[in-house]
Amino acid sequence: MMPDLSTVKIFVRPGPTDMRKQIDGLASIVYTSLKSDPLDGSLYLFASQCRRKLKILYWDRNGFCLWQKRLEEDRFPWPKDEDEVKQISSSQLQMLLEGIDFWHAHQTRVYKFAG
């Protein structure tokens, strides 16, 4: 079952993750490294070293779901900083899956007239 992306929290694990890990290994990373509860219904995103593979783990009422996307060309934009878990919005998840690098996009500037 697909979660309602407008209500679910989405977390990105910065840096590379060993893509040989499956549900149990990724749930362990969520619990130990990210200090979060893998059963809370949030989406947890992981990327491979080369950033061509992306896995999404989440708990759905009675079991885990694991999605994987592999790019044949290009790479996923991905934060390299491993200091903290980053939460993103559903629109940012959509941009990420489409390959848009919102992490390095410039911020909207607000100008005020100084006169």
C-alpha cells in the first residue's frame, strides 16, 4: 500500500549506505544510526556509494515495505554530510526521484528598499 505522502515524515540518511542491506539491515540503521523508530510509519531514504541506487524503507500497518530505484544513467543528488538526519517534504521527494538537486538550489532572496 502506498503511504499518503502529504502526511508522512520523510527522512534522508546522508552519505552512502551499503545497498546489500535489506529490510532488517536498513531498519537497524534507522534505529541505531538515525536514532529513530523504524516502525513509526516514516519513509527512510538511503543511497548507494555511487548514488545510482536509492532504497526507501517504511512500515505499513503490518509489515515493512522496501522500494528500490536504480538509475541507468546519471546519479541521484544526495547530501554528503553525515552529521545529522535530514527531513524533506513530499515535494522534495518528488524532485529527488526526478533527479532535481534541491540541496544546491539557490534560495529565494528578499530585497527591501533602503530609501
